[in-house]
Amino acid sequence: MAGLYLHIPFCKKACHYCDFHFTQSLRQIDDMVDAICKELVLQNEFLGKDSIYSIYFGGGTPSLLEHHHLKQIMKVIKYEYDLASNIEITLEANPDDLSREKLQAFYDNGVNRLSIGIQSFNNDHLKWMNRQHSGEEAVEAVYEARQVGFENISVDLIYAVPYGDHSIWENDLKQALRLRPEHISSYCLTIEPKTAFGKWLEQGKLYEVEEEFAAEQFEMLIDTLRQYGYDQYEISNFAQPGYESRHNSNYWKDEKYLGVGPSAHSYNGKFRKANVANNAKYLLGLSENKIPFEVIHLSKEDQANEYILTSLRTKWGLNLNHLKNKYGVDLLMVHRDYLNKLSLQDLLYEEDEHLILTDSGKLLADKVASDLFIELNP
């Protein structure tokens, strides 16, 4: 059930909300692809003998890759790794990159799931976020992907954008549903410090919406998508039956994954490691057949609390037996009174040895998780 993540650290433009690692200079994209391929070879034993169940091209903007780049990477992966016969291969894409030719190149190289970063169909909101595409281009991108043959498409939307009412959000949801994607990821706008929005907030040029406003849009999201047959299998992710993101589900279920490329993280069930978030240092290291990374030592307590945090965000919930067997924690005993309180408040329930948040509980997911964190004796 292992996953493979590849970080493609290039973007044509910096979105005002984004704090991921990337550069706007494409000058070294060929060198970066060569380095990623070299790291794939050097890392081929990190996951042991586990088969690769999912591949995810993230970034940055992986849709900037050309046909020969993707062909080169996939050739190395197929040679170095054991791939499951029904592997899911996802590529994140911006609508403005998705010409018919580019889509065909992705499809021909084995990509069978597209994750399209639409964010909004409203052109004013898109300009405000510094997105490259228009709402019309977003619609056309999904249409072109269908024509090429993609049968598994996810779209990203952002809510809680500062605006006087919910009308634009309502229209964004309606337009997304007209496209009938198999999957929708929707995230609350978060103002990160080292972004354009973060600077605007400091300068008083931007205000964050009230929690109540954001919560209302989140509830609209859940109710609307449920009516159209989408299952909220994770707080920010909704899928038609059978179309849950296999790769991201691995993260939430405490499975192994290998991350390749600058700033990519990996986890083999024992420890986590993080590649350097610097393109020049990454390229220099790989030129010497070395991977510049740091090992992140997680105590058993860290691992248990991370599992509590991620699992509670999913429809499957927190597996009490997994927590007990792997980490030696009996959560029902440790937090008996608090769990009873959550149950009485209709925020959480227990089913088949799993703790699952209700719709009301999902609004407080991070707080509930942090309140359930455990302390283990050294």
C-alpha cells in the first residue's frame, strides 16, 4: 500500500496564498528532472519490498512538465520499483497548462487521475489570488481532459474568501457540480505569514473572514456535495463512490510513502525524513550522488498523536485497535470522561472500535484531536 510522491518545484506565477516550495524560474527544469530520476534510483530500497500503490506528482506545478520529462521519470520508476497492476497515478495541474497536446502527453505516460487547481470560477477572485487562468479556461480544461479520455478528475476549490455574502461561493459550487468531477477538494483560505496575503494582513490591506462566515461556507459545501452523491471521506475531500484519492488516503491511514524532489517528505513506518527545501542545494547534492535531507526523529508519542490528528479527519475515523496495538495507547481509558462529553454533545461517536466525528465535530476537528493527544512515559 506504499505511495510515491514527486515534488516538481516550479511555477509560472506565485499565488498570493501559497507557501509551498517552488521557484518561478524554469531554467533548471531539465536538470531537476535528471536529479529526481537519480534520487529515485538512490532511494529504491527505502520502502523495502512494498509495492507502489499510488504515484502523485505534486508541487509547484507538475503540469509544467513536458512529454519527455514525464516519459523519463516514468521509465525510471517502472524499472526501479514494483508497481501495483491497478496503480493510481495523479498529476496536479493548472487549467492554463492543459492544452489538448499536453493532456494527451500525460495520458500517454500513464497518468490516470488529474487534480486540477481551479480554486474559483469567479474571475475577480482568481485575479485577487493571482491565479493565471480564468473561470472559462477552467471549464474548458475539464472538458478537454474528458475528450482525451480522463475518467478520474479532481478539482480544487477555495472557500472563506473575504466577500460580503455567500453568492460567489454558491456559484462556484454550482459550476463545479455542472462539470461532475469524480472528486472535489475544498480548502478554507488560510493566510500564511510568508505569502503576499500574509504581508497584506500585516499592512492592514486584507482582513480574515469571521469564523462564523467560514463555518457557514463549510456547511454549505458539505450539504451541497452530499445532495449530489459526494462522500466526505476526509474533512476537505469529497468523492463519488470509489474515487477517493488513494495516495492521500495513505497519509491519513499511517501508511508508508517515499517523497522525491526538493522539500519532499518520506515515511517508512519507522522514521520520517525531509529533503532540503532549496533547489540549488538539492541539485548540488544529487550531482554528487548524495540526497540532502534531514531525518525527523518521531517519538512513539509523536507518532501516536499524529495518527490521532490525521485519522479523526476521515470518515473511517480513529482505529482504537490500531492505536492500542501499534502505540500501546488505550484511548478509551485515557480520555474516558472527555470522550463521553463529546458524545453527549453530538460531536463524536464510536462505531466498530473506531471514533468518528459528526458533521458538527468536523468544525472542531483540530481542537478535538489536540485535546485527545496523549503523553507517554519516556
